[in-house]
Amino acid sequence: MVQHSNPANKGTALSVLSAAGDIGVAVGSSVLGMVAEWFGYKVLFAAATMVVLVCTYYFYIALKGRRQATLHPSRAKDCHNA
């Protein structure tokens, strides 16, 4: 994420990435702890797997769009003006 950000915003991108990791650990352990207590470990691991898959898909689509915009700036410009 940081390597794909604007050089002027690298500090901000690193801060957001760091904060998101800390928040993810805090919220994830709390929420998934409750899921494990209420539904069991099988559901806990299924939920964790789904979160990872959804986030992976999201970042794949986001980076793919950014890469296409970099490779074909005229197409990206046309798409944003439509």
C-alpha cells in the first residue's frame, strides 16, 4: 500500500497502514473471541477465512484498477469523465 502511494503522502499511508493493523488486532481478537465462545472454533476459523478472502479480493481489484490506470492513462481518463 505504501509503495503505491504518492511520494508526498508516504508518511500518511504508513501511518494509516500501521493504525489499521493495530485496530484490526484489537477488534478482530475481541469479535472473533465472542464468535468462538458463542458458535465454536469451526465458525471462528470460517469467519477469519472469509475476512481474509474478502480483503484479498478487494485489494486485488483495487490494485488491478490502479495498474490499468497507470498502463493506459487515456482509458482511465475517459472512464472517469463518463
